[in-house]
Amino acid sequence: MSKDKEAEDFIHIGPQLPSGAYAGIRETNGEIVPAVVLPAGDGRPLPPGAEFVTTERCSDERGKFRITASYKHKGPAQVSNPNYRKNYDAIFGKKPRTSDLN
């Protein structure tokens, strides 16, 4: 992403919501959309469509922050892949045969 595109991504932080998050208005490339801002927590997953961003306070306006997007959540976590399936027995051990149970 070019420096010009990054410079056009801002958020105007509004009031704090009862959940602890903040309401805001995001301004990206001339498009204005509502936003909710909350701190990322260790081990807490991002909901679908959420972005992990870094903010930097703009000196020209109170409550205005420049945004640098680091990661955008595109769907559910991938918990299985071909390598995982191939090595299932190495990870969890072989399933017992029914004749071994009695």
C-alpha cells in the first residue's frame, strides 16, 4: 500500500459504549463508515470482518487518529489442513481397533 493511501485512512473516536468499546467514524479513501474500536486482548479471536489496526494521534484535530491496518479477518480460523490430516496419527496416536477394546 502506498504512503498516500495510508495517509487517507483515519478514524474519529466518539463516545465510550457500555461494553467498553468506543464508537467512531472511519474515513477511508473518501468513504465514511461507522466503526467500533476496542483493544485487542491476548488470545481473544477477531470476529469476521474485523481488522487489527495501529492508531497514531493526529495533532491537528482532537479525537482524530491515523490508522495503519495490520491484519483483516477474512473468515473462520482454519483448524485443519492437508499436513495436519496426513500427520493426525503422529499427533494424537492411532485409534484403537474395536477388537482391542474387549
